[in-house]
Amino acid sequence: MIKIKAALSFLILYVLGTISIHGQNPRIEKGLIALWDFTEEPGQPRKSTNYKDNISYSLIEVNGPIERVEEGPVANSSIKIEDGSWLYIPRDSLGELNIFGDKAQVSVVAWIKKESEKSWQAIAGVWDETREKRQYYLFSNAHLKTHQDEMVRYPAKSLIHGHISASGGKSPGEKAWISYASSNDPVEVGVWTMIVMTYDGKRIKLYIDGVLSKNEKTNPFIYEDGIFNGGLDGADFTVGANHVQGTMRNQFVGAISGLAIFNKALKAKDVKRIYEKGLKVD
């Protein structure tokens, strides 16, 4: 009996120690594919880290160096994205960021400070509308939101939006893709905010500053069809803009301090923990 108690005590201490190493629980650490803290200087690739291995994904600047600012909730650093600039990872370098399948899960976490109320601002994901290669994407400031009970879109302002597509193309009978979640609450201009999209294969959920921004018509949004497989010629991973009607559009205007992609749907307690304790890979 004494040996059993000692073994149990050791196991408890080991688990607690594992959790405390990075301030996260094992589920968060296992699911993290990439975390960018944007501490590199302009002109340098922005490299990701994770808890599992040494695989790093480099975000490439477009249209010149992107300014780094010593400000933000992640590593006291951020990039300032202005009209005409964005970052990307080429399709053939996506690796585990190429998330797809009937049972695929994904979470996108971003710490942003938007500086504009312009409509449709792209945050991050894999979403090419021009070639109908949509997979997953987190947006801000769409001018329309979809009520899932009617599948009809209504005016929206200053919200965040989580997009998942199983077909890659437009919604049947529509001019665009309309199966997406929209938050209940707005995101303010000039305020650092942690925004999160999760997808568990059944529902798209959106969180603002650690809390589910619930709305019975728009969030969570039921979508059980999975994520499109874009194939070898699918969409790039982009930050700050996405491809629409033959060009890069939906420009984000503001600062991003941190960006994380998971191949798991974070639970509500995970999102709250990340908001309260942050996300850091030592």
C-alpha cells in the first residue's frame, strides 16, 4: 500500500510538473502547430515555434519590410500591417498547417489591435476565393453575418468571423461562402484583443478575450461537413489579406502581437487559460 501511495504521489507531481513547465496543459501543448511572436526585425522571416519538435514555419513579407513595434501582449512585440502589406507561407511549405478532412479540427488564436473599421479584414488561415480553394480562416469586420436558422445574411459591424469550408467553393445558390460563425460582441479599434476561432468538426466557435461571444443565431455555428482538401495547388497560408477576385484583398489594418494555429479544437477552458496566462514556448 505504501508503494502504491508513493507511486501515485510521484505521478501527480509529474503531471503537475509537466503542466507548469510552460504554464499550459498537455492538450494545448500537443495541439499547437505554430506560434509566431513577431520578435524578428523587419525584412527577416517571421519564424514559428511549438512544444513538440523543431519544425518552424517562416512567414514571408510581401510589398516590403513590415514594421516591428515594441508593444503587445505577446513578448512585448508586434508587427504593424498597413494597406498593401501582408505575409504568407507558400502552399508547398504548409506542412501541418494544411489542415483538412471530414474529421479535421482547427483553432486560430490571434492577439490583434485593429486600427480601422473597414469591411472584411483578413487575420489568418488558408482561404483562396479566386480559385475556390477555401479551407479555414479567421476574419474581422465582415459587413454581413449569417443566421444559421435561416441561412440568410444580415448586416454586421465590428465583429469577428470564423470560416470553414468543405467544398472550397461558393455556398450552393450563393455568390459567396456563407456558412460561417459571427461573434455577438464587437472588437474595438485601438484595443489589444485576443480573438479565437475553433472548429471541432461539428461547430465553429468564436471567443473574444477568453470568453465565448455567444449568439444563438451566429455563434456557435453548426457546420458538420469538415474541411476542404485543396490538394497540391491549394491556397497559401496568409496573414493580413487573402485572395479574392484575382488579387489580394480583405486587407487587415492594425497590429498583430501573436498568432497561433492548433490542429485541435481548443476547449473553452483552454481558451480562458491562454487568455489569462498567455502562450509561450521556452
